[in-house]
Amino acid sequence: MQPKKNEKVDLTKNSSLYFIIGLSFVLLVTWQTIEWKTYKKTYDYEALNVDDDDDEEIPITEQIKTPPPPPPPPPAPEIIEIVEDEEEVEETVIESTETDEEEIVEIVEVEEEEVDIDVPFAVIEDVPIFPGCERVKKSERRSCFQEKMNKHIRKNFRYPEIAQEMGIQGRVYVNFIISKDGSITNIRMRGPDKNLEKEAERIISKLPAMTPGKQRGRPVRVPFSIPITFRLQ
């Protein structure tokens, strides 16, 4: 029987290489084992000190209690004087404020103060009397006044030359007051031109003094108004 080994195969050919590799591995494992270290695990904590700097110190105050004031002393007892019967006691005499019938009572008369009032011509009881209307009946004095007034205006009328040259014409309304003494006061005009107004004032200022108008028997101021027409022919 022939052996199965191959004569050409050499089993010791790489034995030295395998030996070196195995030795190196063994040395590496041994060195790791020697250098291996174990650590003991411990657990601890560190305390943190926090200063309470933010806390404000509040001083402790002591409340002083003041004692209540002492009670007032009791009032002194009133001294009662005993008056003997023989001593004379002055009596208080109360005089009466009532007046006797014989006393004279002074009566003070209060005079009524006269107040200036204006009574319009249309409603006054006694109209002012224009000179020349004295003998006219009382019921006809109003129309007589109007007639005399128009006659006075026609008599004293004069057209201003400036107004004629400029062709100014129109109606001027004149207001005035017949005072309590019959004189003409407070003349006011309203018209289209100052020259016409000035002429109307001149005409009214020439009115004669009149008998003042009366209301309830007393002289009063009487306002009166009349238009004066300026018209070119």
C-alpha cells in the first residue's frame, strides 16, 4: 500500500513565519492584559453657597405708646350765697316797647321819582301842540300837527346845489324827539346822500318850540319821524 503523502509538499516550509505571527499575537494580548486598568466609580456633589445679598434688612421699630392725657379736674362746686330777708335785692325793670296813644307818629312822605319815558306820537294821550294849533279841538290836534309840519318843510325846503349837479335824489327819513319842555332834540337822518341828510337836518332844526305832549297829565318825551323827499324836476 502506497502512502498518501505528497513527496513534493514540504510542511516545514513556512513554520518559522507562523511561529513569529503567533508569538506576536500572544505578546500583544499579554501587554493589553497588563496595561488594563479599572476605575472605581464614585458619586459626590458640591454645595453652592448663595449669599442672600438681595434681601433688604428691615429694621425692627418699636412703637412707643403715649399714655392718655389725665382726665380734667372736676369742676369746683358753685358757691351759693344765702341772702337774708332784710337785705334789699335790686329788681330788674323791663320797659315796654309799646308806644302810648298820645305819642305823635311822624309820617314820612315818599315822593315818586319822575322817570323819563318816551311815548310815541301815535299813542300819546295829549299830542304836542304845534304853534297855531292851540285853539283847535283836542280830537283834531293830531291832524293839525301834521299839516303844520308839512307846511314848515315846504317853506324851508332848499335843494342842495351839489346834489343837483350830481343828479342825486331820494328820500331822507328824519327822526327827532319833542322833549318835555317842547324843544326839538336828538335829530337823526338816514338817506341816500350826506348832502341830502344835512339839508333835512337843517329844516328840522328850524322847527319852533312846541307845547310838550302829556301822558296822564304829565309832560313826556315824544319821538316823531317824517320822510322828506328830494326829487329833481
